[in-house]
Amino acid sequence: MTKNVLVTGGSGKAGRAAIRELLAHGYRVLNADAQAPTEQLCHFMRADLTDFGQALECAQRMAGTLDRRRDPLGKPFAVIHLAGIPAPGLAPDAVTFQNNLISTYNVFSAATLAGCTRVVWASSETTYGLPLTRNPPQFAPVTEDHPLVPESGYALAKSLSEEMAREMHRWNPDTRFVALRISNILEQPDYAQIPDWQLDETLRRWNLWSWVDARDVGQACRLSLEADVPGCDAFTIAAADTVMLKPSRELMAAHFPNVPIKGQLAEHGTLLSIERAQAVLGYKPAHSWR
């Protein structure tokens, strides 16, 4: 297992948490992002990852193939790809789709060309059909076996990137790919919004009242580097609970009465199942707003 990691999008919410987690566990990290970080946690390299040449140089720098005197990290290395427009609705749909799909292609391709051993990357809960206005979930809690039914350019880019990962692993079996279908990320200051959400259950109906603390996303990223995973796989990453005080079964009965509940469900248990991430990655969300 390599201790050298290129984090793309390391200046963002998930990226900052991932870098802190990696540094705390002895990793050497390079942050490649179009935006400079507000806090200098590790070496920063400004890069537009929609440009293949820039993505390739970032990967080659981690591999130590540009100039070993200037690039002491050397190979092997891993990539945590978190760069991109982070949610639907922040830019026109076509812009989001183009940016996220081409940057992911560039990072995946550059990583394999430079000899990367593992790519961990941010897929999304939206691939399950969020915001659930056209199609309700087929069952709950939603597992990784649920069909992918993207409803936006953002979600479509994530779904296509999962197929891209499968094909790139087929071309390059030495590089493993781990997709994290990450729920809505909150940092501690964001917890202040949660009491207001209790006043209107429909405000968070769009993702089955799911969420995840940024620090647990960082944990999931690190574990995905360390776990013995098959060549290409996907895991849902969410908190263990919902953002609501009302029990999960009551929420489903009120808003999705025809959706069957399968398996065990704790009183306030997440409706985006994390059982597979717990079993395979060893993921244990450590943070709750409660």
C-alpha cells in the first residue's frame, strides 16, 4: 500500500477533510485544484483538470517521473479524485456534465498512464434517482444494488464515470478503482441548519433525509485506499442516522408509503444503506448531529 496520494479538489469541503485524515495517518499528499486552499495543509499545485496535459503532469509529479531531484515522492502512488462541480444546480446542466465528465476522464487516464495503483473517487448519491421526484426508490434502505437512474447532468456524469472506471480497470488491471457514492456533506457549522429542517420534512425528502459529516468522508477515502477491494467497486457513504427527529420508518410511511422496507432499520437509521461500506471497507461513521 502506497503512502503517496494525489488529492484532486483538495481545497473543497470533502478534499480538506480527506487531506487532514491522510496526514493524520502518515500519508504524503499533493493537492491539485483550480482554487488555492484557504488553509495550507500540504503542497498545493494549481491545475485545471479539464486540460489533460495538466492532469497528466499532476500524476507524473506524484509518480516522480518528471524530475526525481524535484519530485522525491516517487512511485507508487494513489489518487483520490474529488475535483469537479460538487452538486447539481450550481452551473448550467450541460456545463456541469461536461466539466465533471471530462475532468474525471483526464484524471483516470492520467493516473493509469503514470502507474497509479488505486483511484478512489467521488461518485454520488444522486445516481440513485435523486431528487426522487420522478421515480421513488424501489426499496429502502437503498443499497448499491439499486438501479442507477440519474435525473440530472450531474448525476449522469457520475453514472457514466462509474462505467468509465470499469472500462479503464479492464484496460489497466493494475489500477483499482473505488467509487464512493457520497451523501450530502455537512461540516460542523452546517449543523445549525438541522433544527429548521424539522419544521418541514419535505425540505430533505429529496435524498431520503440522508447526510454525512465531512470528517467521515475523509475516513472513507482513507479506508478505500487501504481495504482489500476488487478491481472496480462502488460504496455508499452516509452517516449512520438521518437529519430528522422523526423515526425513519415513519418518514417512509408518510412520504413513500408504497416503498418496501427491507432488512434491519434502526429508529433513526440511514435510508441510504452503509452496510456494504462497513463490511468491506471497515467504514464506521464517527459523527452525528445528535
